[in-house]
Amino acid sequence: MTCQEKIHDEEQYLHDPDHGDQYLRLPAVRELLGVKTTSIYKFIKTHNFPKQIKIGDRISVWSKRAILEWIEACKKKGLNT
């Protein structure tokens, strides 16, 4: 089974039980951060935000663990997300 078969376009989450991480689709990332899509891509360019992982032609996900670590690093630096 391919990654693309594991996740449908409507799903926001993909769980990786082997690594204990959850992978989030863009709507879930927006919800977690409380920001719009343009802000997420701005964070990628300017604040070392975790880059998305391509798992298909039109499907990208982000590591929830990496995002939470980024949020903690921002708090320590005093950088508001």
C-alpha cells in the first residue's frame, strides 16, 4: 500500500505507529497554529518552520512532532507564531 492509498484527500491526519508521530494535512496545521495558509508558508521561509513532506502528487503532510518542537523553540526565543 502506498502513502497515497493510506490517506484520502478529505482526511487531515495520518498516523505513523512505527515512529510515534502523527502527520498533519494543511487544514490541521492551520487549525493547530490558528493561522492562514499564507502565514504557514511565510513561517517556512522566515522562521525555520518544518517543511512539508510530499507523499503524493498533490498530497503534502507535516510532522506534528516537528511543529510542536518548532512552537516550543519559538516560545524560548520569544518569537510569536
